[in-house]
Amino acid sequence: FDSKYYDTYVRKGAEKYFSKDSELRTFLESFPSRMKKVVFTNAPESSANEILSLLGVSDLFDEVLGTDFQESKVCKPEKEAFQKVLNHLKIPPTEYHRVCYFEDSLKNLRAGKELGFRTVFILSDALTNEGMSKKELEAAKFDAVLHTKVGMALQSQFPQLWQE
């Protein structure tokens, strides 16, 4: 099985669905410059970089870690996948509470919450695709839930992110 070929095939035509997002760019630029921004994905880095480029925000991320980094051995929500990323970023367990994890997969975000991360759920079709309900989402007690997309509205829900 050639996962890169599969991913390239599945994501072909991404430019039809993604375009520059000035609101997302403003949001990302609003964080203190000392905050490291990292993409952790179950997709190949090349795919993530393509989407970030189409959104016009690729220059705002310090790193993109995906299946190449994970060597296709583990993926979210496996604890080992998170551990490899945390080790790579040199984040000790005593600092896990400072990590803010944005995710549209309930099962992946739960894994981050179990590690002690601050958590922001982005409501999308992934919730129903995973067979999860809004009741399960409410029970998860994430730090914030965004009902449309990432944007400055989060600042009123979760102002601590801008205060550290």
C-alpha cells in the first residue's frame, strides 16, 4: 500500500475547496510571538503544507508533523503519537498544561485532554462521522468549543491563551 500515492489522489483538487483565509491569519497572528505553533496531523506533511499554503498561513507555523514524522507507525489518538511529538518539541510532562490543542475529532481531542492539554474543539462533520453526539461533546468538557471555525471569537471564550 502506497500511502503517499493514496493521499495525493484523495486530496487532488484541494484548491477548489480551500482559499486564503484572512480571518484565520489574523487569529494566528494575534497570539504572542513567543508561542510556538505546530501542526500535528494524521496526514503526510506535504498535504498539510499544501492546505496551509492555500489558506495563506503556512508561514505562521513553526513545524508541521505528520505521517512522515511518525514514520507511519502511530497516529492520533494513540498516546505514542502524542508522546513522540511532545518529545520532539522538548515539552516535559510538567508543561503539558501549557499546550493548547485545537482539533475537530472528539476522540483525538479527548486523548489530548487526558494528557493535560488545554483543548479547543472545532465543530465539524467529523463529530457525526465518528458516530459521536453533541451530548458526548458536552460531557467531554473541553476548554472551548467553536461552532463555525477558528477565529477571534475564541478570545472571549478562552482569554487565557493570550495572557501567557
